Amino acid sequence: MSLIRRFANVLVLTLGSTLIALAQSNPPTTLDIPAAARSGPNFNVKAATDAWLATVPPDQKARSDSYFEGGYWLQLWDFLLFSAIMLLLLQTLLSARMREWAARVTVRPNLQMLLYVVPFFLLTFILQFPMSVYEGYFREHQYGLSTQTFGSWLRDQLVGLAVTVVLGAIAIMILFAIVRRLGKNWWL
């Protein structure tokens, strides 16, 4: 038992001395708080916000404004793209064909929903992928907000797709099971 205690003591001393050395080599930085942003009895939130914003260089503020205003436009384009994808699935009857395929494979309603939802999620992911690449990869790199490689970004997208497929399929199956159980006139 004494050997384990000695090892633990050596480990604690080593970690402690390392932390002390790091603390001494990196002195704490000081933050210059603008006068209007300092706390006190007459603290004004708007004046404090304006004082902090005044510390941001104009080129960085313009870049930030450009990023966020572009994000608002991207939300509109995302909505329009998703709407176009839904119309495409309806107009080409691809959605109906996926539903009919699921009905041919199994007679169980929950499994039919699962067999419909999984290809639906995969197809919408594929059709939205070019916009996702622009928004999530190229635009983030353009504004210097990401250092992620394309491979790791793509891996994260695929993990997100897998989570969406699994959790989305479960949620939709539960929702449709509830609606089927309530019957056709449940809202009356």
C-alpha cells in the first residue's frame, strides 16, 4: 500500500508543480472595462452596450454585420429550398412511391412509417447538401469562424444525419401512432 501512496504523492506533486509553473508563466490578463460599462448605482445598460461596441474596430463590426445580415438571407433561401424540395417530392409523386413501397414491404403501420421516413430524410439531406456545404463549410471559412477540414465537417454532418434519422423516425412513428389511436375525429 505504501508504494501506491508514494506514487500518488509523486503524481500530486508533479501536477501541482506543473500547474504552479503554468500559472507563473502566463500572468492573468487584465480587461479594460469602459467607464460607462462599469457597475455602480447609476448603471445604464444601453450606455454600457454602446461603450463596449465602441471598442470594436469598424472593419470587424462591418464584417460581423455582414455575416449576420447574410444569415438572415440564408434563412429565407433555406426555407425556399426546403419548400421546393417538398414540392418536387409531391409533384414527381416520389413521396407517394416511397409510401407505396413501404406499404408493399410490410402491413404494420409503424414499420411503414419507418420505411418511409428513413429514405425521406436521406433524400432531403442529399438535395439540401450543396446549400449545407456553402453555409456550414465555405461561408464559415470565408468569415474565419471555422478551422475544420472538409472531412471532419462532413463526418459531423453525417453524424447529425444519423441522429436525425434515428430520433426523427422514432418521434414520427410515435406521433403517427398517437394520431391513429385518437381516430379520425379527435379534434371535434
